Amino acid sequence: MGRGRQKAKQTKVARDLKYYSPPTDLTALQRELQSQRGEVGESDGNEDSDDWADEDAPSARRR
């Protein structure tokens, strides 16, 4: 016995972590998204260089 207080504290900590949302810096997020958009625009349009392309897909080109 005697585990009730310990379990209640663990539950409280778990709940606090689950529902914790740190303050969001929207200006930093906007800068990051704009920089990523700029990197995408610099590509030469070569779609074959897609690192995430599924080569086993039926629509994939055979080399």
C-alpha cells in the first residue's frame, strides 16, 4: 500500500506534459517557412532526384 500518493503525482506530471504547449514564436515560424520555400524554388526542376520516391511503385520509371 502507500502507492496512492506516488501514482497521483505521476499522473499529474504525465497530464501536465501531455497538455503542455509552449508559446509559439510565429515570426520565427514564418521565417523558417519562407526560407524552405526559397530552397525549393532553387531546384532545377529535375523530378528524378526525389529522395523519397517509391521505386517499387507501379508508376516508377524502370532504369
